[in-house]
Amino acid sequence: MQETSTPEIVLEAKGISKRFGSVQALDCVSLSFRKGEIHTLLGENGAGKTTLMNIIYGLYQKDAGEILVNGKVQEIRSPHDSLQLGIGMVPQFFKLVPDLSILENIYLFMQKTKFIIDRKGARATIKELSQMFCFGLEDKIDREVGSLTEGEKQKVEILKILARGSRILLFDEATNVLAPNELDSFLQIVKDLNKSGYSIIYITHRLQEALQISDRISAFRKGKLVGTIPGEEATLEKLTVMMVGAELEKTSAVLPQEKGQTILEVKELSVIDERGLPALKNVSCRFYEGEIVGLAGIEGNGSNYLAEALIGLRRVKSGKVIYQGSDITHSLPMRRMRLGMSLMPSSNALVPLFSVRDNTILDYPEKAPFSRHGLLDRKAITAHAKRIVNDYQVQTPSLLLQAVKLSGGNRQRLALGRKIESNPKFMIAYHPTKGLDIKSQGFIYEKLLAMKKEGMTVLFMGTDLDELLLVSNRLMVIYRGEIVGVFDDLRSVSKFDVGVLMTGGALCEGVANVEN
Amino acid sequence: MKTNKQPNLNEEDARLRTMRRSALSISKLTLASPLAYVIAFLLTFLIGGAVIYALTGQNPISVYGSFFAHSFFSEYGILEVLAKATPIIIAGAGMIIAFRCGLWNLGAEGQMAIGAIVSTAIGVNLNLPAGILLPIIFLASFVGGALWSGIAGFLKTRFGVHEMLSTLMLNYIALKLLEYMIIGPLSMPHPNYPRSSEILLQAQMPFLQYPLNVTFLIALALIPIVWFILNRTSLGYRLQAVGFGREAARLAGMDIAKLTMIVMLVSGGISALGGTVEVVGDFMRMERNVTGGYGFTAIVVVMLAREEIIAMPFAAFFISGMIVGASSLTLAGIPAAFSQILIGLLLLCVVFAGYIERWLRHRWEYAGKAAC
């Protein structure tokens, strides 16, 4: 199966499969990487690209298939093995010791041949590499890594694998941590590395980056390789089709409806993330009674921060959240839930070691009739649990089964039942169908639509445009912490329009503006 | 029934993270089944027996026989075992409340010391009838211990200091404070060695049959109380939700910082009563070794009992039996400290057996892998 052209294959994955529990993360993926190319792996979160990288780097073990490095089959059991083979990864979340200097961090990672630390040699190597690729770290070699910017830390990570002698470099969602102004210089570094002969595997979900730097682009969807195309043939449209699915012309059948009364208003909300970088930038939006609003956004673009900020789990830097006329910007989550807000998460909705029964009151253990004066009423809880298990088709042999033993679909149905039974007026559904089978997904849509009819508002956050267009009355798109589009009438909106916005393909082109 | 599901990597990552975290919480997931226990006990006594034989050349079985004969088959021995188990059970009960909330309160020893100090200070000085004095002593000890562990709770919720470190360090401060008290403010006049005056007669609790004190009944009564708190109150529900599913509890809107504080207070308060019973039910005064390391022993006991409140007293009896039996070891020419070695070995074996079992199960579950 050798390609006819000259390029030498440095790394090849053959028929790689990987399963996590009931989820097929990689389904028989075969892919080869040429010497000296920048090969971009494109896909949504969970499409399988990172799993493939982790298998190549030795962090996960594959279930089936084989990996060839320079034409030889290799068993990669740990990063140690892959580093020996000249494969190095720049991880999405840095693995640096903040209290050590750049020199010490890199030295820790270098191959040690001597017992005595060769500081001089290491210093010379690092200086040389830093100068060669214009990292600008030459004068900071003895600075503590903790005092560096995120961009500089990333350069240290790159230096680490270069100093270790890796020739194949994996970049995993490398630009997520970067500030916008650091982006161009980073891409330049990747290009320079490539020019010096390094083979680069570049993982991203951002189309623009893929278009800018790739020699070849491989797109992943739902654990499968969709295809590989040369960089010069790639267009925004082609890539969007590959990433989101084929039937781009499909639009929504949901008719726009009369807007009810305002239930929640978000005014110029800004939130910063753990690293102190802006996660949400002046987000403004308004929600009305009895509607489902879709929020399309690929993970890492701030929708989780919006969900947490709205329910009160994350501190707001500036802006206002007004619920039914009262300012709740700084209220505790408990208060918001008492007022009728609710968060339906994609996972972690249940306490894994609690029984099915006990999990049915997780949001409201203090509420009558489940507890009175701090004492639990087992009978009331059992009756409540029975009702939820029946109404929401939770298949369980017993109410006392540990929740961890339920399948994913049953877990989400149980959680949704618990949320809906508290009669919320505004529900934030954060990727509520993630990882579920079609039947469970359908059940969740049905319940949400039924609740909408009864006047509940749902903010439905997701990545899958099919489902967003299926259930939403209106649709918003979030990209890099900003609402980049709002669609009030979905009949005229195609998946392509939304897909381009989601991946940063075109910013605010012919799109209705954010209303105030 | 395999449908093509969308991969969910974050969930997988979260699962791996929880697994890693639970590697710390030994008793929660590693000690899986009774079988692991049987293996662990056999292993402990096998290794221990080999050491006995290698060191003294005696028949290990007869040594073990005399070891347990005193603890469990003589009347005085049994009473002694129950008496020694009293502070261990109380400290363990306090500890379990914290452990069930995922908080590593290892400060029972120090909290006991605070309990002992408070009860001595009151028991020596406050001349009231027993019916009023004793409740005051217990209540004040509870408050003292709660405030002491509350320091760790405050450091945790405010500055993120891990409670394992802070409670452990607070132990040494409390023990030194206790020493200062018996040579300083609470010292008896002209002592032969550092100790406090005897507490007032009405503060001394009666013996059921020497050496077993009425305080033993208090320890026993604590078991259903703690069980009730954990299983029948919304506080217990919430604290275990945090302990067993921190992220789920957070997403459900629970105020984890506030719960952490409450749990640390209650846990420390109960553990402190372990020191109180040593003063009012055994020593009748305060001495340097009044806490006797029972706060540390309680850690072993709680782990052996897998943080199960009902199982905990039995684990306490067993460990206490090993402590009491130590004196009979010296008759066989084996140092008494050997029983401490056995206790340590037992804990290691139980943890080890748990890991082995979990590993086997893991292999078993992932045996059927997907082929291409």
C-alpha cells in the first residue's frame, strides 16, 4: 500500500481502534504521516483526533491495529517509548514544574547519559535551539517557569521535545492557551520547525489555522477518519463539510414563534478562566419564556463558562445577569436553583457511588417532602425515585443500584428526570446528549420539547448541528468567548452557515447582530 | 446492543482523574471484598509468623495463641480490650464523618489532646454537681476540639491548604500544648513527674467493672448517632455526596466550602471526646501519655473498617486486642512493639490485597477488547 510518490512515510497508523467503555473513540483508523510535512488533524472535540495522538504518544493503549515508525512496527507502551522513537508531544495542558527554571525543566526531560548534570551542555543546546527558532528565551533560561506567560511556557514545552531529539512533533490544540496576539508568531514557529525538517502533526478544530499551515489535512468525525486532502486543495467549504457532515443544505423545520416574556437577560457578561485569560467577552443575550435556544459552540470556546456563570458556579468579572427582573449576577447556585434555574450537565450529574434512589434528590436534599427539619424521609424519596424511574424510562434492576452501574443513557435520563421534577423555569442543558445513543437522545429532545410547551425555557448548548437545528427555536453561535451570530428564523439557516461561524471561518458576515 | 455513540473524551479524562484521586482514598475503593480481607489477614500472620520463627525459633502458632488468649479469652483481658477500644472508637467515629466527606482529618490525636486539656481544666476547677459538671465537660471538649480542627477547615476553605497536612501538624502543636499544661497552668502541686491534679470526684465517671468504664457506653452510643447523621439526615446526605461525587455535588449547587467547614467542626468535636473519656474515665487527671496514640490508631481502625461506621467498633476491638496482647508477647521473648509491627503489616496487606483485587477486576473487565 505504498504511495507512488516519493515522500517517505515516517509514521503510520494502521487500523487503530480504541474504545472507552461503551464509546468507540476510534474506529479502525488508518493514516500515514510523511517526512517533513505539516499534517493537520481536524475535528470537533471527541472526534477521535486527540485519542489517536495519545495512542501514538503512548498515553493510551490501542485496542487493535498497529503503529509503524520509519516502516517498522513498534509497540508504544508509554511516552518513554515514543520519545525513544523520536516522537514528542506538546500537550494541551502544560506539564512543567513552575518552581524550576527553564533550564531545569528542560534538563529534567532530556536524555540523561551521565550521572552528573551537564548544565553547560544543556544550556548551550537550549540557547542554540531558542535562537534558531527565534523563541526569544535565551535571556530567560534561569527564570522560574511559573513567572512566564502561557505563550512562553508553550515554547518551553517545544524546547523540551526538541532538546530530547524528537523529529516528529505532535501539537495538541496548541493555540487554545494562546492570546490572539501570540497566534501568528506561534504559527510561524511551527512553519520554521517544519522548514528545518521536523515532521509535524497538528491537531486543531479551527479551520483557519488548518488552512494557514497544512501540507495535508485529515478530518475526523465521530471516531472515524473522513478523509485526507492536500492543503492547497482545502477550502473553507470543503473542510466544513468534512467536519460537520455531508448534508449541509439541510435547514431547520422549526417555525419561529412569538417571543414570550423575558425570563433571563445577560448583559455584557465577562468571565476569566483559571489562567486569567478572558473566557467570555461581553456576552449579551436575552431569553424568553417557552423557547429553546440553541448555543452552537465547539468545546474550548466558552460555552461551559457561560453555563457555569449563569448558574452561579463561576465568578463573573463584569456584566449582569438578570433573572425575572432581579439581579442574580452574584447569587449562590442554591438561590438560583430555588428561583427556578437548573443546570443539566453532560456528565457528572450523578454521584457515582450513590444509589439510583439517593441520586434523585441531589439538587434538593433539603426540600420538603424529602427532608423535614434536616431529617430525610426515605418513603418520600423512594416514591419520588420510583416516579422518575418510571416516567423517564430509567432501566435499572433496583432503586438501590449504584448509579455508576447504569449505562450512559439511563444516567442522563435519571438526571434529566431529577432536574425536570423540580419544575425549573429556565434550564441550561450543557451537551445533554453527549455520548448517548440515538434512542436516548430522542428521549431527551422529546422531554425538553414537552417542557417547552409548558413554558420552560431551555438554553441548549451543543456541538452537533443536526440536534441543535432539530430542537431550537433560535440559535446563537459562540466562538472564542464571543457570541458571533444569532439566528432568529432557522428555516433559512443551513448547517454550513453555522459551521463556518463555529469554527471561526468567517466572523460576523451577513449575520443578524446580537440584540440588546 | 452496541450502538455507535459519540466518543466522550472529557468524561473519560474525568474518569481517569477520579481513579487517580481515589487511589489516595485507600479505604473507599481499594478494599473491595471480604475475600481481600481474608487474604490480607492470612498474609499478615504468615509474614509475622515467619518473622517470629526467624527471630526466636519458637512455634508461631503457640506465640499467636498466647497473644490472643490474653486479649480475647480471659475476663480481665476482654475488659481491658474494651476499655482501650473506647477512645479509639470515639476518635474513629469523628474521623469517619470527615472521611465520608472526602476530608482527610488525620488530627484525631491532637483533637483528643485538646479534649483532654479542656476536660481537665474544667474537671479540676469547676465545683458543680456531677449532673451539671459532666455535660459541661463533654460539651466544652466538643467545642474545643471543633475549634481546633476548625483551624484546618478554615485553612482549607480559605487558602486551599490540604487538610491532611494541617491536621497532622496541628497534632504536634496540641500535644506540646498538653505538655505545657501539665508542667505549667494545670500542673499538680509538687508532682513526682509532670501531671495535673486529679479531677474532682464528681467529674470521675464510674467503672462498670475495672478497667471498663461507663464511658465505653458513650462510645457505643456514638455509633448509632453517627450512623443516623450519615444515613438519615440531609447533612449526612450532602456531606457524602461531596465525598463520593465532588463534581456532581458542585454541579448540583452544593456549597462545598460551607460543608467542609461544618464537617471539620463536627468531626474534630467528636474526636476530642476521645480525649475527654481518657481523662474522666481512665486517668482521672492529665498526664503526658493521656492520649496514648489512640488518635493515630484510630486511622488504622477506620481504614480497616472501610469507613463503615457499623464495622468500625469491631475493627477497634481487634486492634485493641492486638495492643493488649502485646504484653503476653514479652513472655515469649518477643518485644511488645512486635504487635505494632503486626498492626502496620495488617494495614499494608489489606491495602495491598485491595489493589491486587482491583487490578484483577480491571483486567477482567477490559478482557473483551474491540477488534478492528
